[in-house]
Amino acid sequence: MFLIRWTKITKDGVNAMESKNVQASRNAHDCWNRRDFEGLMRNVGDKVVYKDHPRNLTLQGKQQFKEWLVGWTKAFPDARITKADYIDAGNVVIAQFTVEGTNDGPLPGFPATKKRATSEYCEICRFDGEGRMISGEAYYDQYSMLVQLGHVQPLPAAA
């Protein structure tokens, strides 16, 4: 059973009562936007396990997780996390956000297209008592992203 703590975010997006886990998630996203991977990794546990569900990837440990993050920024160098919303559930943080960027580098199995893509993400992260992420899961619509990039054709509209 989860106990969800609803927190009111002020107009500047900050909440003085925000948990350290929500702060860690928000900081990780801010670091990613700045491409500060060392800063991002400070709150990641050494044995983190992170799942990219759409790509069926399970990343084991800090190094694989960091390589995955860097890979996304090589494929979308100008990508930014925006419209982030965080739900504090104790040792779990659920983040919903938008990622927008231009595909200037290759994705695994696909060449760069120079096209922009926008994807909605849901990320669920678990934290230890020290506020370090020990596991995470990412959910996003890979199909829509590949359609936006021109790698697959959209399905015909339903009749």
C-alpha cells in the first residue's frame, strides 16, 4: 500500500516541504537539461537498476545508466525536459514530463533525421534512505516518436 503525500507547489515551482526524493528527481532532470551528468549521478546508487520499458532495456549499475542518458543526448543534443510534475510517494517518486528535441544523432538502429520530436514520459523511481535512486522505470510512446522522426509510417485512421 502506498501513502501518497500531496504537496502544493508554489507559483515559482518550488515547495519548501518538498521531500528529498522529489528534490533529487527534480535535480536529476535539471542536471540532464544542463548535460551535467556528474551532478546527476551524485544521487544515483552504485547498484541502480533502471528499465527503459519501450526499448526492453534493463540497465544495471551507474555506468550503464549514465551511458543510456548520454546516448539520448547524442541522439537529441538540444533535448529538454519540460512540464515536469512530481508525485511524492515516500521512497517512490512518480514524475510525468515532456521531452522535446531535434534528432541530430543516431538512435540504435536508426539514422539521424534532423526532425523534431516530442514525447510524454512517466518515470517511477525508488530511493534509499539516503535519497539515492536505487531503481527506476521509464515509460514513453516509442512508436509516436518513431513516426515523428519518419522512421515508421503512422497507422491508418480508424473508420
